[in-house]
Amino acid sequence: MQNLSSWVARNRWVWSLIGVLILWGILSLLTDRVSLHSLSGVATSASFLVLAALGQMFVVTTGRGNIDLSIASVIALSAFVGLIVVGGSDGRIGLGLLAVLGIGLAVGLTNAVLVVLFRIPAMIATLATGYVLATTTLIANRSIAGAVASPALAFVAGGKVGGVPVMFLIALAAVALSSLVLGRLAYGRTLSATGQNARAARLAGVRTGRVTATAFVISSTLAALDGALLSAYVGGAFLEMGAPYLLQSVGAVVLGGSLIFGGSSTAVGTLFGCILLVLIVTTMQIAGLPPGTQDIVQGVVIIGVLALACRPVLRRIARAGPAGARAAGAQ
Amino acid sequence: MNSRNRITILLLQAAPYLLFLAILLVFGSLSDRFLSLANFTNIVIQAAPVAILAIGMTFVLLTAEIDLSVGAVMYLTGCILGLYLGGVPWPIGLMVVLVASALLGAVNGALVAYLGITSFIATLGTLFIGRGIAMSVSNTASVYFPEAITSLNRATVFGIPSAIVAVAVVFVIAWVLLQQTPFGRQVYAVGQDRDAATKAGLPARRIVFFCFVISGALAGMAGFVSSTQIGAITASYGLQAEFSAIAAAVLGGTSLFGGRGGVKGALFGALLIQTAANGLVIINANPYIYPLVTAGIIFIAVAVDGLRSHMLERLERRFIRPWEIA
């Protein structure tokens, strides 16, 4: 019993997995519209969220209340740019990828400069870059409806291999890679160290500024790729395209068991967090709830989980004394 | 080194005023209508909602927390006012709005102060919840306000437009509360060093809680004032209002890191933002440019704040007797 509880305490992603299983069970009992067929729809939607949420997770891990609120606008902008540059032909995919990666890199570096060099709180800095990007998208384009995605991209975004959506395989690969980076590679260890205690990490020789900057670049780049794939999936691009990913990416990270104070994250948990959130949204769509209800439920779920998750952390900080509290509470 | 640092900090502190001066000079030279008394009155009236929001936000920022839900509170209480209180006299409507928005603020306060949820996530959550509730009660349709409320916009008290009166009342109460009462001193104490304040026996949680209540109530007030001005609200109403409020407060010298600033600055910041917006309208700039200019001003404000806080922190670390550098 002791072993089990300490194992669960170390592997917080278990809770989100349990949540997924319970919600799935209730859904299949209540309605026959949830079937194996709709499972692949859920998996595809969750996959788009996974890419954005993994980036968010890296940023959250750096601690100091760091967060990337520009994800939504990056997704919308790269959706436009991806569609325009690729122009529906497979031959130009390389060019499109370059353009999209360029967006991710540029936005990530901008965020990093604002946060690391100018010491602007990440929340404000990324909200502002997101705001600027949204306006840029607005000036550049109104909306592209019914654009034809290139066949290869459309296959990656919407196709299936042996009944499994290709996007889901990509998401799984991304989760595995992130897990590897977090748990096994030097970068992941310095990332966790920076999030747990930036001053100690710096004294130990970690270049915390560089570590944090890299996390922002990872986040924006993943969001940019996500946007390009999303536009290929829905066959168009519009301004509000990325909007759901703002709260959901944060929500998935938190639901998955990563600490919002930073320093301890789990990629597997983020995966299950994404699936759980998408299941919740799907449930509400099936139930046909009025507009706005989705936002209410998502907000309640995230606050509820945080209310539960923050208690043990606070208790631990209280025990560690004021130094620990200051490290965790510092902006 | 010592005096150079002092000059840098002085420059950083003067940056918003220099910016204001630059805005006045640029738009004043581009249009002769800009620097008139009528236009300035207009600017103050238009700045009223943001000024009230920013005054409320100042309380929260002083405790080193943040309230992202103010725009949602504006939208939700606006929907309540327009949908359910159309027939009642406006003072009752205003009372209901204030009580409802204070309750919403209390929810934020409870989540942050008593449940220990990081304020930007907690209020981001209540932002979505608030907008969600507002969208479902209004069915995302436009909500129109009755003549009884919109006519307030043209009302005057001793010849002073009602919006300016509203800001003045809010400002005076907030200023007295913050500068002349024990509560105000405690807010600063909690913001500067929460651990020390707690050890000195201050009820830090309760103080943070009440700052969120104040921010919520003033968001409702700001929504009421802007309802009288625009007459109808849509589903995009109040979006990014938190942004202008934070920007106005920070431009006026309130630090995002807590413990520094005041409500006078919030008033100045709101005027600065509205002056820039007004100038753009007068020179017929492309409407798409507005958000870019606002974002630019905000970048400057928070960068100045970040650099200033960093410098002060470094100076305090280097000098054993920090008062010698002040």
C-alpha cells in the first residue's frame, strides 16, 4: 500500500488516465453514439492539442510563473502562412515547412528576449506578442475558406494507417520524444532544475536564461507546426482557429499532473490530459449544450484540478519554510 | 557607479511621462484639433472605463497578484443589467451590478487567497467561466440597454459629465482607502514581502481576498459606465480589457512584482492610452494599427517595470545598507 501510494505520488499522470477511463466508461454506457469509430475522431482532435500542450509544458516547467499565451495566435498565423505558401501542391511542402518553422522560431525568440532579457512577466509578454500576431494576421488576411491542402499534408493531418490516425502516431512520437528529453537528456534535467530553484541552478552552472529561452522556442515551433497541420486538416484558415488552444493547452498540462509552479512535468500526463479535455468537449457537443457551456465546464475543471493539486504543494512549501515559499511564489 | 544607477532609475521612472509628452507633441503637430479643451474632455470621458478598471487592478497588482477576469466581469454584469434589469431605476441597477461583480471578485479572491491557486491561472479560468455564463444567458446575441441607462451618458453634475464624476468618486475613495487607512498600508506590506507581513501578524490572505473583491466591484462599475456610453454589448465586449487595465496601472508606475505604485498612476496610465487612441482616430489612421500601438505602449511599460525592479533588486543585494542608494 505504501509502495502504491508513493508510486502514484511520483507518477501523477495516473490520475488523468483514470479520468479518461471513467469518462469513457460513462459515455459508452449513456449513449451508443460513442463507439470505436468516434474514438479515432477524439484521437485526432487530441493529437492537435498534444502538440500545442507539449510546448506549453516545456514553458511551464521553467517555473517563475512562465506560460506561453501566444500559442493561439501562432497557430492561426502559421495556418494562414502554411496554406498560402504550400498552395495545395506537394512540391512546395518543404518551402511551407521552412516558412512555418521560421514563424515559430521568430515568435519563440521574441518571447524569450522579452521574458529573459527584458524581464517582462511571461504572462504579459506572451499575451502581448499574441495580440500583435493576431493583428498581423488580421491585416494580412481575412479568412481562407475551402482552400485545398496539398495531398501529402492532408494525409498526414487527416489520414489513417491501419485504422489509426497518422496525426495520433505523430502525437505519440512527440510525447515519447518529450519524455526522453525531460527524463533522460541533459537539457531536461537543467530544465527541471531551473524550474525548481533558478538561483540554485545558476550557482550549479546551469545557464538558466538559455534554458528558459529554448523552452519558449520549442513551444512556438510546436504551435507553428500544429497550425500548419490543423489548416491542412480543416482545409482552411480563420482568425479564431487557435483560440481554443489557449486555455486547453494550459489545462492539459495541469490535468496531466505537471506542477504549475514548474520544475516537474510529465509528457505522458500531458497526453492523457489532452485526451481527457477533448473527451469533455466531445461529451458536451454530443449533449448539445448551449454556446458558452464548453468554456464554463473547461474553466471549472481546470480550477477544480488546480484547487486539488495546489494543496499538497502548498503544504510542502509551508514545511520547507519561507525560503521555499519565496522560491515558489516569486514571479 | 552609484550615481549612474540612480540616473538610470530616474530615467526609467520618467519614461511614461516622456512617452506622454511625445504623444502630445506628435499628434499635436499632426492635427490642430488634437490639443483643444473639447478634445481633452472627450479623452477623459472615453478613458473613464479603463481608468476605473485600472484603479481596481492596482489593488490586485500591489499584492503581487493579477486579475485577468475583469473583462469577463464587465461582460457578465453587463448582460445581467441589460437582460434582467431593463425596467428598474438605474441606481438599483448599479447596486445590483456592483454586488454581483463584487461576488465574482470574491470568487477570484477565494481561489487565490484561500485555495492557493496561482492568480493568473485562477482568473484565466474564471475569465472563461464568466464569458461562458454571459454567452449562454445572452445566447451570444447583442444586449441592448434601455434609454434610462444610456441617457446617463448625457447627464451632468454641476456641468461635469457623468463619466468624469464616476471616475472622480472612484478615485477619491480608492485613494483614501489606499493612502489613509490601515488597510491600505497592509496592502503595500503584503505586496512587498508577504512572509514578513504574515510574520508581523497581518492577515495576508484576507487582504489579498479583499483586493480581488475591490477589483471585481470596480470592473462592474467600469462596465456600467461603458454601458451608458455604447448602448449595446456583443459577445466580444470586454475582450482584452484586462490588458488595457494592467497596462494603464503599470504605465502609472505600479509594479507587476507588487508593493510599488498607486491609484494616481492608474489614472495617468488610462489617460495616456486613451490619448494615443484618440490621436490615431483624429489623424485617421488605419484602425488595424490601433492594437499594434497599444501593444507597443504596453511593451514599453512592462519592460520599464521589469528593468526597474531588476535594478532595484540588484542594488539592494549589492549594498548592505540599501537606504544609502535611495
